[in-house]
Amino acid sequence: MVDMTTDAHYRELLAAVRSLVACDAVALLRLLPEHAGEAVLQPVAVDGLADEALGRRFAAAAHPRLARLLASGPQGLRFAADAGLPDPYDGLLDNQQALEAVHDCMGMPLRCGDQLWGLVTLDALNPRAFDGVESGRLQAIVRMLEAGIAAQQTLQSMAAHAAQAQAVAQAQWQSGHRRELLGKSAAMSQLRREIDTVAGSDLTVLILGETGVGKELVAQRLHAASARQARPLVQINCAALPETLADSELFGHKRGAFTGAVADRIGKFELADGGTLFLDEVGELPLAVQAKLLRVLQSGELQRPGSDRLQRVDVRVLAATNRDLAQEVARGRFRADLYHRLSVYPLLVPALRDRGRDVLALAGGFLEENQHRLGARNLRLEPAASAALLNQRWPGNVRELEHLISRAALRAWSEQPRGGRWIAIELRHLGLDLQGPAVAATAPAHAAAPLPLIEGQGLREATEAFQRQWIAASLQRQGGSLAAVAREAGMDRSNLLRLAKRLGLRPTAEGVD
């Protein structure tokens, strides 16, 4: 995952590419550390592709066009219109009405120093669009991109130790196919900055947030970016911990300590010695267990039930809860001293409804998982489905989105004939009640009203009507500032201008009429 500064830098590079070569889409893809010997590419910036592309990973073995580009020389490769190779961007171009047409496609490998860094790809819906692009111009693009990438790499190498540790941890997650904290919204960027600030310390962190926001991923990222990353991350679900077994689960026991203790047992604190212990749903712990936990946190020493010997453990504790622990303390349900011990550094994970267009990147990641699970090919969101996802309130947060995408993927996959270039996730596959009372009751005052479906209106017309309504409402909220609307939409300002023109909104220097 790139930070906001790096992301802006890459988008500026793509804008420069489009100024040199007229095309409908351009993407910058970075080659990830090898996955068991296979090359995997991840988009770090796109222009002209749907937002969900940023949540995708493309294994070269499954995408022959990308494999051939990686193997091509410095001059790159242009594919013939009749090449017959599947296109990795099928279903991902902004202009989805023209996807079935033959189009022009080319790309060049990019290097950083003596290492292959990734690819730049260019697509045009006109199959003759690149006829006049001479090799000298392509080489100029490659040199510009490689210089920009090298400059960014130099800046990143000068970052603080915490950022370097986080980059190492990120590479480890990617090599292990772990989920990431996807999204580029302001709320998620702030959360990542907070994680990077505290990760390198041994401070106890209390991770707060609603059910389903991804608190476990935050704990994993904190551990992976810490100095303890080579040691275990041990997790325990406090909500599933019976009071009678809490001592044994947390601290272990000696044989004969109680009826049924037929052998010595190591507890979670000992298992996590030298590493990290993640106490999920810590607000569910009974008061008696809270007192014992507090003693270990204060002294770093534990005593197994049935043993007289004190054992010292070196454990960093992360805790998570969806409860308001300050209120629980006021009601006498949670110890005040334990609350203050756990909340040395609180982190609030934002709700999905506060993350704007992150929902599309998350949906892209879940679609990627489902297409591998189902053996499906290129699951893609239709524009109306994307618009509907953006318009939801998501009371169940990321977990609700994950389950919804899994159901929609299964429905779409079961209906589609085999052998197509991609499988479209349509609005009906989502099964959303777009105008139901739950949505209306929880919608914020500034949200646009659900767009009524007009009989006989086609998908394209409905999508454009929704986009037109959303932009108009955002302009009103942002006082007419087009730049602020672009930030809220998670779009580049130039892309928003092009969209506004296409929708007939007459862009001006300061906003849209």
C-alpha cells in the first residue's frame, strides 16, 4: 500500500503519460515480491480504470498479456488487434459500454536500478490509436517513469525506521497472501499514520471501532511493523472465554490444579513471550478475570494456577473492543485501572460509511478472493452495482461488504455461461434494498436521496443520473469547490472534470455550473 504522497506522485506520472500519448486508460503496476515463484503485479495508480482495479492483484501466470510484457525488452510490446489473448482489464475500464470492441493495447517494463520494478500499460478503444506513436516517444515515457520511480524510492529510503519496518512487514503480508488495510480515504490514511507512529514502540494499544471494521487487521499490521515481528502474534477472543477457563487460557495451569487438569498447560501469555498478545473483544472479560489480567500487565509476571513459581514474560498487549469502555467503567462493568492500562495509545478504526470510495477498492479485493475460490474468471462490478455500493450505509461495515460480495459473486457465477471474458456483478446480484427504511433512517442529512428507478431507463442512463446527482450534491456541500469534490470522490481533479463534461455539467475554473 502506498501513502498519500506516493499515490499523488504516481498519479502525476500517469497524467504526464497521457499528455504524451492519447489513450483511454493507463496503469502503473508494481511487481510484488515473489509468491512461491510466481510474478504478481499490483496496480499502484490508474487513470481511466475503475477504482476497484486498485484492490486487484494480477498473477502473470494467469494473464498472458502481462507475462509477455514482463518478458519483453526495453522497447516494450504492442499487441495486435487480433492477438486473441485475454485482457486483464476486461470489465475494468471506465467506459464499459465499449469494452466488447477491439482496442489498442501496449506496455513497457520499468526498471529501478538493475531490478525489474513493474509495468506501465496503455489502452485505447480505437484499435489504430497507437499507429503514430514512434519508439522514441515510448522510450521517453519509460525514462520519465523510471526517473520518477527512482526519485520516489530515494525519498522512501530516507524515511524513519518505523516506515521502513512497516514496508518490510507489508512485503511479508503480501508473500503470505494476507489481507491488507485497503483504501485511500482521509480516514484510512490517518489510521495508517497512527499505526506507523506507535507500531515501533512497546506501548499498549487499544483498538476501538464498530463490529466488522477490521480491528484484527490493525492488530496484525501493528505486530508486523514492530520489532517483535519475528516472534508470535497470539490472539484470544475474550467474548468466547468462559470465566471458569479464563485462568487456564491466559496463564496456563499445572497438572492437578483443578478437576480435569491432567497435564501441564501453557497459557496464551507464555505462548506470546517475546511477541504480541491480541485480546480481541476485551470489553467482554468478566471482572474477576480483569483483576488477574491487570496484575500481569502491571508486573510482567504470571503464576500458573496450581504452581507457586512466578514466571516473567515479555509480551506486548494489543486489545480491541466495540464497546465504549469509558461508559462501561462508569457503569461498574469494567475496571478503571485496567481501562487506563490498556488505552495507553487508543486507535479508532473508521466505520465503512465514513470511508467514501474505499468501498470499491475493498469490493475489488473481495471479488479477487471469490474468483479464486470459485474458479471464476474476472469478476467485475457493473457501474450501477458500484454506484449502489457507494450509496449504502453499511451498518455491518467491512464484514458486511465481504459477505454481500461473496453472495453476489456466487449468484453471478452460477448464472453466467462459461467461457466469457468476465462475469458481471449486476445490481440485482447484490440483493440490496436501495430505498428500504433502514437506509433512509440512517442516512446523514447531507446524503443525496436514493435515485428513483424510471421505467424504461437503461443502465447507462441510470448510472449517469446517479453520478450527476452525486456531483451536484457534493458541490453544494463543498461550497462549489471542484477540488474538494474531487477529494471527496477519491478522484483526480482532471478525471472529475472529464466526467463532469460528459455528464453535461459545464465545468468552470472554480467549479461546475
